[in-house]
Amino acid sequence: MRQAIFLDVDDTLYDHLSPMREALEEELRLPASFPYERAYYLFRYYSDLLSDREGLSASPDRDKIANMQKQRFMLMLADLGVTIDERQAGRLQAAYLARQFAIRPFEGALQLIEGLKRKGHLVGLITNGAGPHQMRKIGALQMENHIPKQRIFVSGVVGMAKPDPDLFAHVNQVTGTLPEHSIYIGDSWRNDVAGSLGAGWTSIWFNHRHAEPESELTPHHVVSSYAEMSRILLGEQAGE
């Protein structure tokens, strides 16, 4: 049966931790023992929390977005016992932004996308963020060689953001697909798991950072690699 299979972008298609880690290392000279995995989890947690609270993922309000970007660094570091001021947070955001476009897809990501297409499935992307910013990252990943633009949905362009189930319903409407035949792959519990399940989609939680569930929801599959995704979605070992 032909299915619609959509992927998240940040920390699902590529390693989103690396630019944050490099920014923290450059600006704060943190010790090698600093818990970067935990820092990344908190960074995403506060980014999602603040964005959801202010409706920023589908908003063009640059001042509010800039404030959120600084606050997420401050809150994340405070939880880990490091205090910074807004000026330092602004420098961290600038350093982080400068590194966001030197990215490449995770091992196995492109092979999975092409394998799904060969089997006749409809493949696309759904991502939160400002349109130009997310599209620049998608361009850096050279996704235009693999996924048509009409199947790339960015919250800042659509005007709705994950975890709002209306965004997933909008994707179904535009692509002529049905929720019961749709699958979403993403790393964020709040945005990706809760959002896709709320829309009646099959949810694959890409938990490659081994995070704990944030609620009683149950994704249909939990995977930590693209090899596992390939076994589930293609019925074969990655690379075969």
C-alpha cells in the first residue's frame, strides 16, 4: 500500500547538537566533562516550550523570536549550573547560527528516502521554524535533489506549527493523503510524537539521544538509527 512518510528536519535529518556544542565551546570554554547531550535536550525543551507559549513557530515576530533564542540558552545553562547574561546569550546565538548551515544528513537518511520513493511511497518534510531559515538548512542538506518543494511544509510558511494536529491535517489535504496511511518520523516528543499521534498518524520516535518519554503517549515505533527505520519501513537491512 502506498503511504505518505514525512520526516522532521532538526536532529532527525542531521545532527543538530554539533552547532550548539561548537558555539558553547567557543564562547564559554566549557570543560570536556560538560554534559552536552543533556544540554542539548534542555535546549530543545526550552526552545519548544517558549515557542509554543508565544506561538512563535508560526509567527514572523522577529523581536519575540530573538528573545526566545537568548532565553533558551540562559535557561538551559542555568539548569546545568552555568549563569550567563543576555549579552552572552546573544553571542552564543550568533555563534550557533553561524554553524547551522555546515551540515550533512545522518548516515542512512538519503538511502531511506530514496528507498521509500522506489517503493512508490510519497515522501516529504514537516518542520517548525521561520520559512527562509528552515529552507536554507534544507538547501544545505541538498534535499531539493530528493524531495519536491511542494512536499516540504515549514510552519512559518504554513501558519501552523507542530504539535498542532491541524498542521498534519493540512499536509494530508494538500497531498491528497489520509491520516491512517501517513507516517511521521521525528526526534521531539512534544512536537513530533504528540503532534503526529494527535493527528491520527503513525508515529516513529527517532530517539537516537535516548531521551525519556515526556508523557503517557505511546509512539508506534521507537528507533535509534536509520538502519532500524529501514528495517521497519523497507523490510530490509540498511544498505541491502
